[in-house]
Amino acid sequence: MMKRIIRSARLVLGLGLLVGIPMLSSMALAGHVRDAVDHTKAAVLHGKEGHADVCAEHADAALKSAKGARVKSPHLDEGIKHLAEAVKHGKAGHADACTEHAEGAATHLGEVKEQ
């Protein structure tokens, strides 16, 4: 009788893990893209205010989050390219170019469909 209970408990635990881990994983991926979008929007706002350095900081944080998403999407790839350019221009003191690339990244990241 006890063996049967233990076997049932293992079965329930195993099924729970099979279902639960992918759900948690997809939620973590969704968080990366959401964080990237949030930082990208902040980069745009600061860039429009002429703060190239802060634009670059937020673009860099967005870039790290976007790279952590590990979602296969051409929009994510394009967003990453724009974020890299935004960081480069922001560090060079070009607030307008940083803003332009951050806006492009925001457009693409907003189109990423999470799995």
C-alpha cells in the first residue's frame, strides 16, 4: 500500500514538473522582452530630452535583456541591432541618433511574439 502511494506521488510530481517548468521558462522569457521594451522606452524619453548618456545606459540595459530572451524572432534580431546602434551613438554623445535607433528597437521589440 505504501509503495503505491509513493509511486502515485512520484507520478504527480513528475507530471507537475513536465508542465510547470516550461510554463515558468516561458514566463521568464516574456519578462526579458518586457524588460527590454521598458528600458527601450526609457531610452527614447531620455534621448528626446537630449540626455545621450542616459539614453545609452537604458539602451544597453535593454540590449542585455533582449539578448537574454532567447526567442527566435526576426523582430527580436532587428531590435537587438537597433539597440546596439543606440548604445554606440549614445556613448558618442549623439542623443538624436540614439533616440532614432531606440525608437526603431521599440517598434521591433513590440512585435516579438513570445512562445
